Amino acid sequence: MTLYSPPTARALSILDLLMANPYRPFGLTEITRRLNLNKATCHAILITMTQYGFLVQHPRNKSYRLGPSIVAAANSALARFPLLEYARLEFEKLSNELECGMAVTAISNRQQVLLALYGNTSSISEAFQLGLRLPNTAPIAACFAAFAPAREMEAWIERAHSGIGEFSDKLDKALRVSLIHIRSRGFEVTLRTDAEQNLIERLSVSQEHWGLNELDEHCQLYQQQLCQEHYILDEYRRDKRYLVNTLSVPIFLYDESPAMCLVAGSLRQSLSGADITHMSDRMRVTAEKVRSMALAKAERHRAP
């Protein structure tokens, strides 16, 4: 049985809401409305989190923002992903060059987490807030699965069958073919889908009624709908144009599994096969440069 703590979930929902809107303060009334919380319960949580520095309260309008303890927690987390700090200029430079948004994602257990956004973004990215968690379940996060150990790859595929409630031979074969293509060429290409548009609409509505369970349900439905669409582009021709959603390139650090993935999105027009090759080549060069920077920095820290 999976254990679940409602009090913990309520506190995490508040943090999740504020992390998704880092430049905006929230008052007690709006937080309770968005999270559908009891006002007295929410107030007690806010006061406690403020006392321990996880939130700060404006002295006049009494609104809340993230506090210094969150900064300390974020800096501690960066110890696991240090390149997010010193590779920012490289990612922003690449974003400007390719005229698209850039993101960095990582895998945490059975979720793919949006860690950082860089450069040019579009209205689409407004729904995809920092910290957004998508299921690490096929066909999502294929760029990670393609380079993962066999046991993890099989589990990733199996979760897709479980998600749709039955084994699909067609889906199984398609996923395995996609993983072969991604691993052989070194990057993943996904196409625009109705499932993504539906998710964007649901997330936009959720901005007014925030909740961890609701967000998880939206993302699970997104994964299930993707299984019914042509999502991963396996083969392409240089002279043909495609409605590309994202390009993903793995970032390797200390082993053969990706530590993170560099993702190009917010694409404003269709791409030719030649465009796909050019963009993925530039992304792979940047990923390798960042990897070298990370290894060099780690080596300096180890030096006596």
C-alpha cells in the first residue's frame, strides 16, 4: 500500500504554487481559493513555514513569497546538478542562436522534472512551469530511457502498458523502434500532438485551481493520450518539413546514463529535416562542452 500524508501534501502544494510563480506574491485568501484549503489550516501552515524561513510575508499587504530557507535548499540541490549554475550562459547563447526556448530536465524516480528554462520562450511554455513533473513512462522521457540500463528501459515500457490498462503489441514495437533510433543518432525528436494541446489547456485552467493530485491526474492523462498518437519521430528526410514539438539531447556526466537532457522547445514554425540535423548537432556540441566543464570543475574540487 502506498502511504500518503494529507498534511504534507498541503504544505507541498503551497510550495509548488509559489515555485511555479516565483515573481508573484500570494495572499492567504488567494492561496486557499487556488488550493481549495481550509482557511484556518492554510493560515497555520503559512505561519509555520514563515517562522522557519521557507516563506516570507510582506509587512504591509501580508502576502507571501518563497523565503531564504528555500534558497538554501535550492543551493543544496544544485550540488547534484551543478552545471545548471555555470552552464547558464552556454544554454542562453544556444537559445539565442537557434531562436527557440531551452530547458533542462532530469529523472527523479518515476517522474521527469523540468529543472530550468533558458532564453526565448513562447506562450506554450507558460503552462510548463519550473518543477513540472511528467510521468517517466513511455513515450515520455524516451531520451532518458534510450540510454538507460535494460532493466530500467523495460520498466519504462511496462508502465506504458499499465497506464493504458492492457498490453499493446503495436505500442510495444513502436516504442522499441523509437529507442533504437534515439540511441543510434544521439537525440530525440517529438512531434506536436493533440495530447499536448489538451495538457496545456488543462494546466492553464489549473493555474486558478492548483493541486498536486489534480496536476498528477492531468499529466497521467497526457501520457495515456500520447500512446494513441504519433509522438516520437523515428526517421526524417532533409527536404521534408515536420511539426516538431521538441528536440532532446542527453547530457552525460559520470556514467553511460544521462544525468540530464537539454531540450529545445517553443518552436514557432515547422522544421525541415535539415533544420533538425543542424539544431541537434549544435545542441550535442553544447551538451559535450557543458559535460567537459562539469568534469573539469569536479576534477579541480578533487585536487589537493
